[in-house]
Amino acid sequence: MASSLGKGIFLVASPALRDPNFRQTVVLLCEHGPEGALGVVVNRPTAMHASEVLPQVPVLEGQRHVLYSGGPVQPNHVLLLYRLMQEPADTHHVFDGVYLGGDIKSLERVLTTPAGTETFRAYIGYSGWGPGQLENEMKTGSWITLPADPVVVFEKDPSRIWPDILRSLGKPYDVYADMPFDPHLN
């Protein structure tokens, strides 16, 4: 069940984690190393659309791509997460065809001529940890780690991600799967 920390891992908030920034969240860890860690919350959609924060991308206009809250760090910064068939330039490979970053050309191509299951998610802000901070949170039982799944990140109903993962873990976690969930918690 436990996976070591590294990019391409889900950090699943334990039911005991009460920090309002991370309560009932699932974070995709995108970078992890001696300098710290960076990830995005995959199950916290906002009421905004990506076109509102990326007006320089005309192809987004009129489309209803939801903007997600990636975390409390740099809440005015937009990060793009892609699921692509081939790695584009200027991105960081996270896992299994999932890339962080990229340029507007990659976004325009995915919006106009996606191949297969290619898609993207836009995040406002991100989740960040300084050196050793995430490791300390692991020791206190704040997070459960699992290998990440691109289907969960890009296709699953965000309101079902946290409870369904807890249910899949069995006892003692499954009893928390029916806790009231508010994806817009702040």
C-alpha cells in the first residue's frame, strides 16, 4: 500500500489531517528532491474556468475547462498538467505520459487536435514543501501514499477521488469514505 515519496505519487490526506489547505485532498506529487517537493491538488475544482486566467489563449474562449486549486502556494500562478502521447519541450515528466508545464503551443494543440486520451488540467497555485517538511508530515501520519493514476487525475469526478481511494484502502480508512465532502473547502 505505501509508496516511497517521489514524483508520480498520490499523497492522500489521512482522515486525521485537519489543515484546511489539505483536508480531504489528493495531491499529485510532481517534483520531489533535496530542495523540497511540489504537487497539485487533483480534487479541488474552483468555480472559475481556465479561460478566465489564460486570456492569452484564444482557443480556450467559450470552452468550459474547469480551473483547479492546486494548493496554497502562489495562488496567482497558473500551472498546466498534461496527459500527452509524446513529451513536449519545456515540460517536466511526472509519470505515465503526464507532464507539468509546457508552452501555449502545447495547450493549443491539445485543445484543437488531441490524439487519443490527450488532455490537460489548469491549476491555480500549487502545494509546496521545504526540505524535509513533507518527510516530517509523513512521520506524523498526515498522508497516505499510493502510485498515481492518470485516469484519476484527468477523468474521475473530483468529488469521488478522496472517498473512493479511502474505500479502496479498506479498514480502517473505509469508514471515513462517507464523510461529507466539499470540493471547495479552503
